[in-house]
Amino acid sequence: METNPTQFEPDYLTGKLLIASPLIGDPRFDRSVILVCAHGDDAAMGIVINKPLGDLTLPTLFEQLGVKCEIEVPERAVLFGGPVDRDRGFVLHTDDYSSEDTTFGIGPGIGLTATKDILEAMASSSPPRHSLLALGYAGWSEGQLEDEIGQNAWLVTEPDDALLFAEDHALKWQKALKKLGVTPEFLTATSGHA
């Protein structure tokens, strides 16, 4: 029996990176790199990891939210996590932080927490080894992500801490492609764009 290459088992893409191709067709996701946080039969959800939200930084956001800081919080960018629920914060972090009730395991060594507890941990004297904060998320309805992958809108690869948590956001797309042995020039040439 032949299988359809766009059919995936539930959780197939959970913990994987999606890399936008020039065929994405949606300017919000142009050159995006997304960590898929959940992928099941009826939907998928991910966080864009390479698009800073203007000049918004962690210290500024923590001050706005009244998060008590035990340490000087690094001047890291707050990211655009996706167009859905943009007022809600999501923190991707290493598994040295975990809350039994609120942390969702994404893959080996990576968790997602969306409560104020993680913000307080990030501002404490024992923060997670690596973390990033994004506002909003990317969401797909049943079969939508699989269809987009079938139309070559996304390339899929494995994440690593260096790529996920690096602060050189402008280079993450190229670095993610490099993991696959693909150059941006190759993608542009094969997609028919100049």
C-alpha cells in the first residue's frame, strides 16, 4: 500500500523546526523559523523563533508586567511568536526549569511554559540555562500544516540549542537552512523567484 507523503502520525512534527521557503506566500512568515510545539490530528501550534518585536526587550516587558527581578535581566529581544493570540506570552526554555502543572514538554531538553511563573524564574538568581519569550503563536487547523508542507512552503529539520536560543535572529533562517545543506540562493533559484 502506497502512503501519501503529506500524511503524518500525530505528534510527528512536535519538536521539529519549520523553515519558511520562498513559496510560503504569507509575508508574516517570510524567512521564518518556527519550533512546532504541538502537532496532532486536529491542529498544530508553533512559535516563531527569529522575529524580534521591534525594540521590545525582556527588561521593558518585565517592568510593564510588574515582574520582580532578583537579577539584572539581559537585554534580549521579545519575539513575534506568530499572529494568533498576540497578547499572550510563551516561553521556550531548557528543561532545567519545569513546572509540573504548566510546563509542556516539546522534545528532548525543551519545554514551553505560558504562565507568570516562568517569567519570575527568568528574573531569578537561578533562571533556565536558555530561554526565549515570544508574544503570540502560529496555528494551523486540521491538515493545514501538512498541506503547506506538501506544497513546499516549509522545510523541516531538527532543532538544537544553539539555533533555538541564539540571539542573532537575522541569521537564524540561513543557519536553519544550512543544517539541511541548503543555501538561500538555491531556494530562490528553485522557486522561480529572482
